[in-house]
Amino acid sequence: MSRDLTKGPVMGSMLRFAVPMILGDLLQQCYNVADTLIVGRYLGKEALAAVGSSFTLMTFLTSILLGACMGSGAVFSIRFGQRDEDGLREAAHASFVLIAALALALNVAAFACLDPIRIFLRVPDEVWGMMRAYLAVVLCGIAATFLYNYFACFLRAVGDSVIPLIFLALSAVLNIALDLWFVLGLERGAAGAAEATVIAQYASGLGIAAYTLWRHPLLRPAKGRSRVAPARMREIAGASFLTCVQQSVMNLGILLVQGLVNSFGPTVMAAFAAAVKIDAFAYMPVQDFGNAFSTFIAQNYGARKEERIRAGLKVAVTTAVVFSVAVSVLVFVLARPLMGLFVDAGETQTIQEGVRYLRIEGAFYCGIGCLFLLYGLYRALGRPGMSVVLTAVSLGSRVILAHVLSAVPAIGVAGIWWSVPIGWFLADCVGLAHYLLRQRRSLHWDEADRHA
């Protein structure tokens, strides 16, 4: 059901919209964790390292699609807030064409570059065989990832965050069941985990596509309305491109760090693979809250409700900071038992390195929480270029510091872990300074928008 976020209590509206998104991504993380847990516990640290490195690569590839969908979603939200149904229809059609073409290009490029990927990520020989088998299967799910994220972003843009949750829940349950069957029952190894993931992805992607086309007829091709206006295509391309760059740069930086991690061998690779899953699970709710906040801001920006936007900013910052601090405390205290879920108790070095990562990086979730809000704010105000700048600051400093600090013998791999929160806080400072210095202009509507 669509929800108008331009009316009602600010905190209530934002939280009611955010909660289904948070629950949905918790389920998403559950089936990501299921792969890691089952592979790590039953196939060993080499398999865990293979799946972990593959996950980082796939996150980079899917982030490109997700960024394009999120950029389009901001345009959808503004048109919805303006009650411009024709504009919403044209934007949705233009977005589908552009992102579908992007998904196809990504798929072809990824399969063509499988072997060069090994060199780029510095994957050890003992890990590459399993990693290649896993990637050869999981790359087939890129089209399904496009379908789910495109239709989920459309539904969220018009205020419906419940239906994406339902389809993701079904997908998560299916993936976990198939993981157990393929890996433990059929003994198909890492490739079996990939097969389970791909089947689940297509179930959610095709399912949400069918529902959205049924529930929102304006998305269906119609005679006389199927042609996309060049102006609309340019608008979507501009919004999608910059958000796509922001998301992909962020994950390219992580991918570059993954290559550095891999150079320290399978033990550190396995520790990183497990710790990153815990990490993503921990700060994912505040990331989804940032996306919900972005939709809230975009709808109100389209409706030109400046005071409501400012009230939403205060509520969002308070909520994100309180949540992030609470989660940091939990992760710091529970780091060892959390690592024990993924790694056999006998792998003491792997557990120890994972605990060190979590206690360094996990103590500063407040930094990433505020950064997600800044991304969402600038995306919603039609200024995705600023999100790109913040990402470049965060990831650029992270990559540079990771290489510099880890090269110091007295610091070693811990330098990679310390580079993460430092990058977050540098980006926060830049984003906050930009907003405060240009606060009045941040909520400015130009003449073209006033007459849209």
C-alpha cells in the first residue's frame, strides 16, 4: 500500500516506513549469513575465504545496479510528491530501459573478466578454484538482482515498503532451505551455496515484478505511451548515473581493500569474510533508515514542505546516533561469540583476527550512521554529486590509509581495520560542513522545479 510521507507525525511516518525496509534487509543479511555460516562451519576456512571474496565482488557489481535504482527512486519520490502521474510513468519507463541495459552489460563484462579478477584481488591458489566455481554460478543472478531492486525502489518511492519485505522474506527462507539441501544434503560445495542464492534471487525478482505490474498499471507498456521522452531519459540518466557512481565507488574501494586483505593469506581472508558479515548485519538497520529518510525528504521536497524537511532532519540524526552507539556497544562486547558462529573453535587465529576487526571498526558505527543520512539527504534534494564527493572522501582515505598503515610492521593488518572509521569521520566532516555553510541553498527550489 502506498504511503504519503508528506503528512502525519514526522517520527511516526519515518519509522513506519523504515521498519519494513529494515526487516527486509535483516532477512537479506540472514541469507547472506546463511551462506557464510554453512560454508564456514562445514567446508573449512578456504571455502569461507572463497565465498567471502566472491561476496565482496558481487556487492560491488550489484551496488552499481542498486545505485542506479536508488537514483531513479529519488526521481520517482519527487514526482509522487508532486502528484505528477505522467511524469512518474515516463520516469519509470526510462529507468527500466537504462538499468536493464546496464545489468546486461555488467553480466557480460563479469563473465569475460573472471580470470583477470583473480589477479586484481590477489586470490591465493588454494582459494581460487572454489571461488571461480562459486562466481560462475552466482553471476547468473545479476538479472534477478536488477528486477528485485528496480521494482522494490519503485514501490518504496510511492510509500510502499511492506511488499518488498514480503518478497525478500520468501526469498530468504527459500535460500536458507536450499543452502542446507545443496551444501549438506547434495554435497555440492561452494557452488551449491551459489546455486541456492541464484534460485532464491529469481524467486524474489520475478515475484515482485509480477506483483508491481499488476498493482500499478502505469508501469505497463501502453499504446501511445511507451515512447520515452528524451528529456525524461536525460533526467533519469543524470540522477541514476551519479548515485550509481557513488555506490560503485564506495564498493570499489571495499574491493580494493579486499585485494589487500587477500595478500595476508587465507586466515586473514576468512576472518575478514566472517567479520564483514557481522559488520553488515550490525549497521544495516541504520543504512535502511537512511534510505527511508531519503524517501521522506524527497517526497516532501517535491511537495515543497521545507519545515517538515527540517523537522525530519532532527529526528533522523537523533535516531541514527542513538541506534549506532547501542549497536557499537553490543558488537564490542559480543565480538568473540559472534565470530564463533562462523568459524570453528579450533581456528583460533581466524577468530582472534575477526575479533580485532570488530572491536576496532565496530566501535565507531556512529560515523557510518551519519554518513548514510548525508547520502540520503543529498540524493533526495537532487544533489547526488555531493554523495559522490562524500564517498570519494570516505573510500579514498580508507584505501590510502589501509595500504600505508598496513605496510608499517608494528601495525600490520590492523591498519586496514583502523582505516575504515577514519574514512567515515572524514566524510562526515565534509558533508556536515557543506550543509551548514550552504544551508539556505540546500532547500532551494529553482524556477524550473517550481513550475514542474
